[in-house]
Amino acid sequence: MTVSLERVHMIGIGGAGMAPLAGILLARGSRVSGSDREANPKTTALSRSGAMIGIGHAAELLPPDTTLVVYSSAIPADNPERRRAAGLGIPEMRRGAFLAELLKSYRRPVAISGSHGKSSVTALLVHILLECGFSPGYLIGAAVNGGPSSAAGDGDLFISEVDESDGTHTLVTPALGVVPNVDDDHSWSVGGEKALRRNFSCFAARSARLLYYTSPMTDSLFSSHLNARRLEKESTPFGPFSGFQAWNARLAVEAAVELGVPRTAAEAAATTFRGIARRMTLRHASRRLMIVEDYAHHPEEVACSIATLRADHPGYRLRLVFQPHRYARLAKYLPRLAEELRKADSVVVTPVFAAWSETGPVDGAALASAIGPKACYCAGDWTTVAATALSDPEPEDPRPLLIGVIGAGDIEQIFTHLPSGRR
């Protein structure tokens, strides 16, 4: 890497992709500072590890001896810390570009890129490698149950998810590229669906070896790759995993085998994986009520989430509490989202989690209306949303209630107001 990593300032340091990257830099001996709009558990943990964290964004938060600024794709050019960095002549790199450079310092970088399931496949693969005696570096864009989300490793393997939403997956040169799927999610942020597909083709071309699940889309993009393995999805469970989680587990096992792990050892290790936060997470279980959280926010993910909830919990009434994520995504997929959500017995829709854009042509109320009579829109605080979720519109139905809390925004705040634990 041509820039010095002696002192790195990270703007948006509390984000899902930025925080684990900051942890790696600290482990490699860099002095790290950073800023974010709000404090969160990630910024607290980084402070305890030695990072200097400022809350809010201000020019004075940038140390004048900074050797590199790394910024999230959500940080605009007029951010005061970026403006000060430009004035001082300090080099700047977008997070994904910096990650691509970091990967070059490892002998065998492995990159997972896809529209859905990147964090789960990455975390599963890391778990398998650790259980089988490897010491990989890694970066996982989600909280891992029972372990950290990043590590510097021993310089050989580095396992990371790479981002299609800003096109920076086109910058990596992995020894092994892994693609669970390709959908048109995030196409609006990279120049359209054709541009998104070109980016995935570029990612594949830059991968020395490629491992992917077959589909009409992935086959059209990757079939000419000279060193690719094409996998078929199986409908049967795998160990404790079912539905889309079984697909993720099998893909991680195959990636581990590609990296030299014996298949039997990889399969055994995969079945002991404790999962990552907000992915089919059981939050409460009692005789009459079960609550499960999932991160689904795209129509395809919502469809898989509902199918898995139905399969894993037969005999339950399924009520979803759904938080739309991003106005652009809701505007693009509202009819498809409504179609999938209609497959639940009832739906409570919350306001949109904005993420980058504060307004849009449609909102949560429009989604609830499109779903139809089985849906209601709840614009109150999380106490009100929780009370609505727990209310029973069909008390005469003898079946127990399964509540699926679904979304990728701040919907997890609802759990402060819902029952938790097992009874």
C-alpha cells in the first residue's frame, strides 16, 4: 500500500463495514481516529480498543497529523472533515477502495459478493476456517454471535464480504471469489441494472477462481469464467439450517474445501456455527407466542424469510412487523414487496428507514395499502408499534402466534418493548 497507515481517520467509523475495518487497523498497529453521527456499541468498543472517536462531524475532529482518511460511501464530499483533509493535502480513500488495497497485503484474499447473504456466508466460512485450525484475517459486516467481526490474521488468508452497492467490489483481486446470488438490488446507486451486472462480471473476471450458485442471471454473467465452479441449490436442510440458511452453509463449506479444508471437517464445523445478529434470530419463545428477527429488506429476501418461518414453525399464525429500508428500494419494489408480504397472515408496516435519502415518492402507508386488508400502517413510536404487533385481531384462532420482526434499519429497537427470552 503506497499510503502510510500510521494514523488513519475514519469518517462514519460506527458503520457495519467501517467498524470492523477500524478494528483490523488497530490490530495491525495503526493509530485510529474517527467520527460518526451517533454513538453506538461499535464506537464504544472501538474507543475501548484505543480509537479516538468523535460524535458528530466537525473539521476539528480530524487530527492534523493524519496520514490517510477513509470514508464511508454515505459520506459526501462536503463533509467538514473531508474538506479539511483536502485543504491539508491528506490522502482520502472510500472504504471499499481501501479494503481492496488491504486485501493485496494478504497471500490468499477471498471475497464474497452478492445481493443477499454476504455477511452470513462470510461469517460461516470464517467460522469453519477457525474451527479447522486456520488463522485468517477477516471482515464481517454484521455482529457475530459469540465472536468478533474482524481480525488481522496471520497474513495468509483474508476473508471479506465486498460491496456491490457502491461498485467497489470491482476493485478487488481475490484468489477466490464467492457469489451466492445476483439480483438487481442497489442498481439505482451504481447507474442502473446493466451497470450492476457489468460490475458483477468485472468482479468475477478479477477473481482467479470463482464459486457461485447457478441461476439464469449468474450463468449469463459467469459461464465464460475459465476457473469457475457452479453449484446447484438443494432444498433439503443442512444440519441445523433450513431454507436460505442451508444454502449459505453449503456455499461456505464448498468455499472452505476450495481453500484446502477436508470436506468432512468443513461440514462438521459448519453445523456448530452460532449465527450472526438479526438473521433468523429467536427472540422469544413461550407456549402461545414466538418472536423471530430477520434482516430481510428486499422482496427476494422477504420471500425466503417468510418461507423459512412457515417451514420452521408449522401450525403458527404468522404476523410480520416490517420496516421498509430506503425510499429508493421501496419505490422500485413496492408491488413485489406487497405481493410477498401478503403471504403472511397479517402485517404491521412501519415508516421507512431512510438511509441516505430522507424522502421518496412512496412511504410505509402506501405499502400497507398495497398489501391490502391484512396490513395496517403504524406511524407511532416503537412502544406503539410493539403494542400493535402484540394485539390480536383474531382472538378466536386457536393457533399460537409467530411474530416475525423484519427489516435492516433500526427496527431492532422494538425489542425493548416486546417480550424476550424463553418461558
